[in-house]
Amino acid sequence: MLWDSGLAWGNPQGWQVDLQWELNVARWLSDSNNNPNDLWEFGASPVVRIAWWRHTWVPFLELSVGARLLSGTRTSDDHVISTAFQFSEYAGLGVMLGKDRNLAAGYRIQHLSNGGIKEPNPGTTFHVIYLRYRF
């Protein structure tokens, strides 16, 4: 879920930077053959979006650093995470489409790790392609 904070800087007919808030719930499905364990992920993050509002389609860049809580500390015997608390960073590119720009499509690369709080800290990187509709 994504909320607009109402904070924006720049020109509404050109480059604009705004702050949004993201809450997420995700399911990690393990495909390991070595004692697999699926996890739930819960998170909250501020998102800085830089957009170019000069077209009927609006390209944007997103950057975020936030916190995540996992339901466990391993996805298999081969992938153990020492803490359920994780930091999340991501960068992404996308485009908003439609008359009211309610449809967004994008790509992001996201990394989770505990930031060195405790070992082992293998970190996990995701490549995400998404389609989002704003009601």
C-alpha cells in the first residue's frame, strides 16, 4: 500500500520530488530441497519519488530505505538469517499512465540485510517488476 504524504517540491508541470509512505506484506516461498521454510515479511518505508510531469505518461525514479520484520530467520538449512529484523533499500524506475495517471508499471531492485547487527548476514536481493493501480 502506498500513501502520498502531501509533501512535494518542484514544478507540478515539470520535475517534481515527492514523499510517499509504503506499507507492505510479502510472502517468501522457498524452493530449496534442504529443509525449506516459507516466511512472511512485514515492512514500512518512506519513498522519495522524482517524476517528470510534462507528458500524459510520467516517468519516475524511486528511492527508499525502510524496516522489515520477517516471520522467521531461515528459508532453508542453506540460507539462515540471524535476525528477523531487516533493513530494506531499493531503487526503481517506472512510468505512470492513464488519464489520471492511476496506473503505474515499474521495476525495482531491492536488498534486505540486517546491516551487520549480527552474523550471519547473507543479505537477499530481489528484482521486482510490478503493475499498480491507484483507486
